Amino acid sequence: LVLAIKTFVAGGTGFVLGHTFRGTVMVGLTLSQVGEFSFILAKISQGANILTDFYFQLFLAVAVLSMSITPFLMAVAKPFANQLLKLPLPKFWVNGLFPLKEIPVPDYSGHMVIIGKDIRAQKLALLSKKEGIQFISICFDPTLVREKQIQGEHVIYGDAMNDPILEKAHVEKADIIVVSVGEVIAASAIIENIKRMNPNAYIIARAKYIDDMELLYKLGASHVVPEKFETAIEMYKSILHKRLLPQRDISDQMRKIREDYYGVFRDAQNSSSWFFEELPHFEINAYRVEEGAQIINQSLKEISLRRNMGVTLLAMKRDEEIIDHPEIDTKFQVGDCLYLLGRPENLVLAQDLLVNKQEPVN
């Protein structure tokens, strides 16, 4: 009775909010168990003599049983919904009360796919749009999808655990895929599907806890960001700024903290690249030449990055052109993007040269 009522209430709420019939069934079955907060209410009720010991034990039995079968209900939710869709259901049941219009999705290649509906995914989409980065979003929230579609974004409504949804976003041709899903089980399933469709994709995943990182890396994530730990790091970074520590010292501390806590799972691409296995202390970073930088209108020969800074210029991007091997007489301009190889401490020196109005260190 509890499962039936909660499925009807939770699914009905999802339907009123605009979910399709498939989404309604999946939401209802997923939320049909007795919640953890009910244990607190039951204990208080027992202490206030509202519940007798018999009914308290009965409640515990029902709650534990409902939680125990929830994983099985989640597993059968999608197949069960698909079977129900074979019935002659009214169209507004199938499409939902507020059906989303089918938008044309560009046939992108080498683009970015953003999966998630949280504020981080939304901000990432906003920044990408501002910078002109081609991307397609996947979101399982009809209200948010409708809002983003009105704003002109390419947003697909659906569950990213389904292959057709991933195919619609051209995941098989995407360069970078961001999985910003809070639940580690859902994120794991999505990453597995992505790696099966696009083994070479660079996958950035969000995790709630450091303990979730190992699983996501093993499933194929290229970089995992544990949100709670990163929040603590940013707070500590603000403290160091307030204490007026030099920027270079702050960068060194941030890097050491991440290395100590992330361990071997700090960045999966390092373990898959022979170059970084052989040279573990080297990094490749991209820097943009800013207004007022020391190197503006100077050539690579004049700056001598390798001699003065200990870094190597691998390539340069000017406007939309990638210059693989810049000539030594090439003069740097505002807006150039330089790809530098070197040790982290040397890259910090190079960043100062690119950004600040100061003389190069000889």
C-alpha cells in the first residue's frame, strides 16, 4: 500500500510538472520507498505515545522492506514504462501536459556535451555560450529545458542513461563531455554508455565525495572534480589571499593539496599518456596574451621563453588559426593563445610574463 500510494503521488507530481509518461513512471517508482526522515518522525511519535511499540516495529519492517526493493524497482522502471507505452494511451499522457517542441539539433563534431540540470551545469553552459564554444545540453527537467530553448540554446530533454538521447546530442562525435550528475550510480551508468559510444571522449565528471572518484575513473572518466573537497580548497585559497601570501606560494600549496588528497586518481589522462608517465613533473597549459603584457610586439627569439622561463612553446592559436611550430621571429599579439610545456613552477613564471606588466626574469 505504501509503495502504491507513494508511486502515485510522486509520479503524479512529476506528471503535473511536465514529465512524459515514461518519466512519470520512472520518477514514481524511484521515489516509492519510505524516506529516511520518516525514521525520525516515527521515533518522536513513539516517544510521545502516538505510536505504540507494535506499530513502531511494523513501521520499521515496512520501511526497511521498501528501501530494500528500491534498487530492483529502479532497474525495472524503464522496461515497465516501455511496456505500458505499448498500450493505447491518450496522447497527452504519453507526451505530458506541457509537451516540449522538437528542436533541430545541429550536426556538430568536436563539440562539448553538458549533461545535468544543477546550477554548475547551467553556469558552464552560460560561460560556453559567452565564449562561443559549440555545445549541446542534456537535461531531465522539462521546465528548465523549455526555458533554455526559449533562450536559443540547443537543449535535449531526456535521461542521459538512454542511448537515443546520447545519440541525439552526437556524443559519438563530441570532444569533451561534462557529466554533472549528483548521484554516483547515475553518473556511472552515463559514463559507461559514453565510453561505449565514444572511447576517445574526454569526460569531466562531478562527484560529491572523494571516495566516488576511484569508481568514476575506473569507468572511464578523464577528470573527476569532488565538489565538497573543491569547495573547501577554494575557501582555504581565499584565506591565503587574505593573509597576503604570494600568488606563487598559493599555487604551490593548492597543487600539493590536490596531489596529496587525490592521489593516483588526480587526473586519469596522465596515466594513459606515455609522455607524462616518463615526465611526471611536466604539464601543458594554455595561456592567453593579455593587454599590457610584457611580450606584446616581441618575438619568440627576443623573449627566449626556454632560456628565461624554462618552458617550451609547443603551439600558438591566433584568431582561428593554429600555428603548430611558431617561427622564432613571430611577434606576439594581444589575444594570442600560447600552449606551453614545463614544470608547474616555471609555468607560473611564464604566466606572470604573459599577464603582468613586468620585465621578464633573466
